[in-house]
Amino acid sequence: VQLVQSGAELRNPGASVKVSCKASGYTFTSYYIAWVRQAPGQGLEWMGRIDPEHGGAKYAHKFQDRVTFTADTSTNTAYVELSSLRSEDTAVYYCTRKNETAYDYWGQGTQVTVSS
């Protein structure tokens, strides 16, 4: 199983960013993909998850107005798009696969830096 994320991004405040997570080695539609971020000096923060099979998403309340999860089953790739970026969104963003009880595989992380 592998989750391979897209590369680092630098954005201005107010812009949007889209990070990808390409899955391989398992049936993409059989597991939820969650997105988690870690800001400098902070702990992990759960942003939400998507069901790749049906496209349904659940968002953490903090992000629900600014974040969109999508999943492309033709390429086994999940995406997170975050809009209206601010400096506090500077973080490493991770995708992770959720099995029945835990998050068992993680992407390598994508650094998103928001700075003018």
C-alpha cells in the first residue's frame, strides 16, 4: 500500500491550494481517505474524510466552509482543496487511509506555506 502526495506549495493569502494523494496497492474504493494537517509546533489536526466509492465527505466544523474533498476513482487519487488561505493554514498536510479501527497508511506529507 502506498499513498503518494503532490509536492510542496507556496501560496499568497486569500488564494486556494489543491493537494493530491495517489493511492496504490489496494482497492481505492474500499477505504475512506482522511486528511490531517500539522502546523509548526502543533499537534495533528483532523480535517475530515471522504468515501471514495460514493463521494460522500465529512468535514471538521472548523474547515467546512473552506475545504473540499474529492476522489477520482479512474486514477485512484484523492484531493483536498482549501480556499481563502491565511497564514495559519501553513502546515504539512497528510492523507491517510482509514480501516475499521485506525488510520493505517499515511502519505509522505505536503508542505503548504501561506505567505505574502
